Amino acid sequence: MPEAQHKRLVRALQDLSLIEAKKGQYWLHSVIRTEALSRLKLSAEWEIVNRKAADFWLQRIEVVRDITDAVTALEAYYHYVEIEDFEQAGDVILKRRGQQWNIGLPLGASFYQRGLLHKLVSVITRIIVQVKDEARLISLYNLLGYTYRLMGSVIIGLEYYQKSTPLVERNQNERQKISILFNTALCKIDLWEIEEAKHYFNQVCYLAEQSSNFEDYIIYSQGCLAFLNSCSDLKAEAFQIAENTCIAISTSNSLTSWGIGHNLVILGLTYKNLGYLEKSRNICQQVILDSEANKFTQVKAKAITCLAELDREEEEFSQAISNHLEAIEMLYQIGAKCDLAEAYYQIALTYQQMGETEQSCQRMEQAIALFNEMQAPKQIEKVRKALRG
């Protein structure tokens, strides 16, 4: 139809209840859409239509900037599931967009970065048993493992890494092997199994140093080792590693914004443990600004928790409680159980230092309940020790 007649045509179709329209956009009336789908399913065009629709959505989003972009990019997945092409459905989740590592970031990573943890688990588990290609399986297992850890289901996360291991060995993919070791180490931190975590991080560094392509994993691991050392008597080692890691972060081109955010939070906590409060605060404030720009809710919440700890150290209790509560609300909203448990533990320590015994005990018990759900006995031991103190 000539463009001059478009508005009249849309209005006529709307009057016939064939379409609905608003603000210059239009779509099939829900009843007409249901009937159209029913007819398509009985025709030879059903698979063709879904593939063309999937292709349209795949091309629609070039860079995922926010939750709306992430959800829109996932539309292609549902069309592939509809025609039972589970391999392609998996590829939608794994498709890289943007400029991270010069090869883009998988859609699944964009989901967990923006707090869509349960959604990501749901779409992967719906297809995972149908996927046959081992390379896809490895990537999907790793996404599931990482997401379950962020949700606080650390044991389930470890199970997926264990499932990946024989596939990785068979496919001889060194980067994925290092990734599994690194993520296993992160799980050990969440369980507060410190020596095991150190073992895995050191293993990552050893393997990564054999190649020039894994600088990112060395930097991430060094930051975590600095933190773990700062929690023990190895303060001098922790400081030196932290300083070297800060320099490496500022000069490297191989790190993702998500990885930098998490690593800087770890370094902020490291400097706090070492008594460098101003440096820690500067790092956390920078992380918060960057996380707001990138919509990284979980990273921002962890940085705010670190700020609250710094406020406690400086006896700014009113500001500390305000920051604690803000972080707790954010972590609760996205279902990040492990970080939420730690946030409850930290606010309990603040109340304890304020002499608010009842509030402190209540928050400690909330932390213990979550750590118990996580099957993290060493975390529970840490909290109970503080409670006795």
C-alpha cells in the first residue's frame, strides 16, 4: 500500500479487531494471533516461520546494554525451542555480542551480570538434556555452574563444573580447563574453604603462565589470593600481590568490565583488611560508579557492603547501617544468596560493635540460615565464632 494510506489501513484493521495499535506500533489482536499460530502449526511453514523469526531477533540486538536488550535478544531462543532445535537454542544463549575480549560477550553472561539469575537457569535447564554437541554442553554447563554459584547454590555449581571436566579433557580446550579451575576456586571462597581455594588459584596461575593467552585469569586469581592472604597472617604478601594486581588491571586489555568490577571489590576488601581504609574506599566508590553505568547490580551491592564495613571501621555507624541495608535489599531482589548471607553477617558485626546485641544476634541467625542452605559449614563456623565474640 502507498505510505500515505498506512494510517488509514491500520485504523481500518483495528476497527475490525484484527490488530491492536499504540504510539505508531501495531500487532495482531490476541485472538487473531492465537488463531494464526494454530493454523501455522498445522502447515509446512511452521519451521520456516520460526527460523525466520529467530533470525530477526538474533540480528535485532547488537550490544546488550540493559535488561530490556538481554530479554529481547533471548526471543530467538523460544522460536528454536518451538521447533525443537535445541542446539540452536543453546547457541542463542552462547551468542557473543559487543566488544569484550574483541569477540563479544555471551548472552548468558549478560543475563547473570544484570541479576537475571533464575531466568538464565530456567532457559538453560529447559534444553540442556537435549543438547548433544560437547562444545556447546561445556559452555552451557559452565554458565550454569557460574550462575548457581552467584545464586548461592554453590554445591550445584560445583557439580556442573565436575560434569564439564571430562568433556574438556576430551576436547583439549585449555582455556575452558583453566576456567573450570578458576570458578571452582571461587566456589571454595564462598564455602570459606580457604586452603582449597588457594590451591585452585595457584593451579590456575601455573597453567595460565604456560601461555600468553590467559593473562586475565592470572590477574583475577592474583586478586583473590591477595584477599585470602589478607584474611590470615600473610599481610605483607597480601599487600604486595594487591599492589601488583592493581597495576595489572590498569594496564591489561584482556579483562572484562564484569571481571574488573569483581576483582576491584576483592581488592577493596583486601585493603580494608590491611588497614588501608582510604584506598579501599576510593576503589569501592569507583566500582559503584562503573557498576551503575554497566547495570551490574551484584557487583554494586558487594561494593556497597564493603563501604559499610569501612564506615564501621571509622565508627560512622549510621552511614554503615544505611549502606548495609541498601546492599541487602539489592542482593535480596536478585536472589544472590551467598552475598546476601555475607551482607547479613557484616551488618551483624556492625550492630555488635554498636552494642545492639539483639539486632546483631538476629542478623547473625539470618546469615547462618542462608549459609546452612548453601551447605557451607565453615561459613557457619565463622559466624558462630563472631557471635560468641
